[in-house]
Amino acid sequence: MERHAITFPIRPGSEAEVTRILSGYAPPRTAIDETTRLLATSVFLWRSRVVRVMDVEGMLPVVMRHLSQDPSIRAVEEEINPHLAEPRDLANPEAARAFFARSLMRRIAHRVTDPADLPAGGGRTRVALRYPVRAGCGDQAAEILAGGSALPVRAAEGTALASTTVFQQGDLLIRMAEFAGDVDEAGNHLGRKVTGAPGMAQLAPLLEPGYDLTTAAGFERFFAEQRLTLVTTRRAEEAVR
């Protein structure tokens, strides 16, 4: 499984309407060909910016071409177009390729837990967090996060970190984490581990004033204030039911 993300800005004031559009669209066909499948899609909102995360089996260009031709996706993209901060024309293949190239985020780190180490049963919850880096410090912060050690898997008997991925576009750094079990319990556990990680001391001077991930209070504020709004999550097994 590979995880990718795209991001694009919307017009300020259109957040509620874009949320309505992106939370209610019909799911696309997830099985694309013998080797390509769209496993999951999650859409988040950070202020006036959409972040779409896709779990893919196979080649991303094949998935993007499929999505650009899917009727339900084309309909929702047409509905979103008037709310975009930057115009686009997905009906034009060259313009569509340029849009996706411009919107694609760089993957900094990606770790997936062995399913055997996860609690049996129960659902999955996705959380996305923005690292509040200072202007111009995105590349430095990304380098630190790329070299960080693996986060602890188990928070408690029924709670674990299923996967975590960090994406970057300029000064926008997003970590998406998928939890099996209770998110608050997992967040508290991660806070205790993250605050002692060596990379957090290096990261601290790159963050906006008031954020310090080397302390429990700093991590608690980060986890509470920098969470993106989850608009929707679609999984392949749900789409075929």
C-alpha cells in the first residue's frame, strides 16, 4: 500500500459549502484494473485548504486518470470549481496533469504497523495534524521529521497506531495518523513518547511561538489546536457494500 496526498486552496468563506460537497459525493469505483486499486480516501480541511489523502495499490497516475474519468468524481469536482482559489480545467488532460503535479504533496515519512500487532476488531479513526512551522522553515522541519524514529504502536490493550504518514508542500507539513481504538487514549500515549524524542528539541525553534513539542502541555496544545477537520473517509470495502 502506498499513501499519497494532494492539497489545494479554496476561497475564504466557502469552507462550509466545500465541506458539504466533499462529504456527500457518491464513491467512485475502487477496483481499477488487475493490479490497481483505490483502497481508501480521506478528505481534511485546514482553514481554507483541502487536503485529500489516498491509499493506493498500484500506480498513482493510473488512479488519478481513473478518478478524472469517474462520473461521480467529475460531478463533485465541477461543483467545487467555483469555490477554488486557483481556477482549473480538469476536462483538459494537460491542465489536469498540471493541476495534480502542482497539488501533489511530498511524502516525508510513511510507516505501517503489521496487522498482527493491532487489536482485533473495532474500527479505524484517522486524524491529521498540521505542524505549525515558521515561514520559510518547512524544508528544515521536514528533514527532522523524515529522520525521526518510529512512533510507538501500542497505547493500551485496545488501542494502537495503525499507520502514520507525513506530507509536505512548502511550509505546510501534515501528519496523518490512523488509530485502531480510542483516539484520545492514543493521543495521550503518543504525547508521552513524542515529547522525549530527540528530534523534538531540534524542531522546537522552527515552530510558531507558543508551540513546544518537548513538553506534555505543548503536545496537548498541538494535538488540540492543529487538528484538521475530517470531512470524509471512504474505504474500498465500504464502497462495495
